Amino acid sequence: MRTLRLLPILLLPLLVYGQSAKEADHNRKGLEYFNQGFYQHLPKGQQREADQSFDLAAAEFKEAIAANPKSAQAYRNLARLYYVRKDFPQAADAYKTVTVLEPRDIDAYVQLALSYTQFDRFEDAARALEIAKANADKAEVIAKLDEYIRKLTEHK
């Protein structure tokens, strides 16, 4: 009988974060593949093996998204993967989806802006940072975003 009482407690973290077991499993596997490629293969110059790990990670993150199309975490993981692979337009698209799903996620807007700058979309980057600034509530965060925006406008 104790096991039955513990089961809801064990499932609580999944419910709190809105992840189904299937989604969480795909995100976990995707992160394992990503970490393998990024931390084990790339430092050793094993690009082919890293690419294979990254392909597997991408497939897992896409499965997590298929399990829950509103999974900001899966989109964030996929965006990081695209960024590391230097596929900046895809990274920007995935980060843009994160900002739609979690409009108060300041980091997602900053990452979106960074992705935009990698393919010379400086105005879009500045716009993303302005939206982040509108959603920020701490003075030091707003000041940092202003600094980023200033640097972008100077760069143009």
C-alpha cells in the first residue's frame, strides 16, 4: 500500500513541469546524446562521431516535441543543438518558439538575439532584446539588455 501512496509523489515533478513521461524520456536521451557529442567527441576532434550523436539528439528532441508540441524545454534543447551545429536560422526558429511558449523567459530572447546576429539579422536581434526588456522586472537585467541593444545598434 505504501507504493501506491508514493506513486503520486513520484509523478508530481512531471506534472509540475508539464512533462509527460514520454516527453521527459526523449529529452533525457537527447541530452545524453548531445553531451556525448559535445563533451566527449568534439574535444577529441571526432567530428563524425559528434555529428552522429547530434543527429540522435535532434531525433530525440523532435520526438519530445511530437509528444508535447508545447514543450519549451524540448524546443530549447533543439535550439542549443542547432546553435552548436552553427545552423543559426534553425536555432533562431526554435528559440522563437520558446519565446512564444514562455514569453517571460528572458534567456530565450537573449539566445534568440544571439542566433539572429550570427546571420546578420541585427534588427531582429535588437527587437528580441526589446521584448525581453519589456518582460524583465529587475533593474540590473534591464540595464544589461540595454547594453546589448546599444552594442547591436552601434554594430549596424
